[in-house]
Amino acid sequence: MTMPIRIDTLKYAQLLKEGGVSAEQAELQAEALGTVLSECHVAVESDLVLQRSDLLARMDLLKQEVYDRMDLLKQEIYDRMDLLKQEIYGRMDLLKQEIYGRMDLLKQELLAEIGAVDRTLSARMDSLDQRMDALGRRVGRLETGFYVLFGIQFVVDAAILYKLFA
């Protein structure tokens, strides 16, 4: 509830007269001030208490809305992170299967080649002394191939572990 401002215009006019203002001017100023102030309204304490309560309630609602939105955003981010994690793990599993498949094929090829070398050596036992150096070099290349293969596997496994824990 607001209340108009009340002024004792008679007392105000008397104070102006005592201050040296003419009676006519003092009465006009007092009447003008009384009219202006009667149109102004001042909030009473109960108005301020209601306004304060209303503002505090609105602030609480806004605060709760912000917290709710933050919770939703947090959940959305966690859900997206879970999806991304699943996608990455799926791709890593596919890559791992592809690498192991290629390694198995390479192993079969190498074993087949070793078998061919072994058959060749069995058929040519009589010339073993002459071909021993050549066989050593060939086995050396195969050994290098194995080391390269296992080196590649180590690098791939290290890359997978890095992506998993980075």
C-alpha cells in the first residue's frame, strides 16, 4: 500500500514568511508544494517487505532453473561422452581384429614359405654345404620379417593403449 505525502502547507507558508518571502508568494509556494506532494506516493514498510519477499522468491526460482539446466547439460555431456567412448572402443576393436587378421595371414604366408624352404632343403640334402650360406641369409630375412612383424604389433598395441588411456 502506498500513501500520498502530506504537508502542513500553513506551517510551510509561515516558515517562508519568517524567512523573508512575501505572504502571497509564501502561500503560492506552499499550495504548489502541497499539490505536487499529494500526487506523489511513498511506499510503506509492508510494501517493501512484500517486494523483498517477491524478489527473493523469484531469485530462488531462477536459481533452481539454472541448477536444473546445469544438471541437464551435465547429463547431456556425460551421455555424449559415453557414446563417444563406445564408438572409439568399437573402432579400436575393429582395428584390432583387422590387424590380427592381417598378422594371421602374414603368419600363414611365412609358414608356407618356411615349409617350401624346408621341402627344398630336404630334396637337396646332397648340396647342403653349398647352400648353407644362402639358407642362413634367407632365414635372416625371415627373422627380420618376424622382428618387423612383432615390432609393428608392438607399435600398434602401444598406439591402442595410448588412445585408451590418453
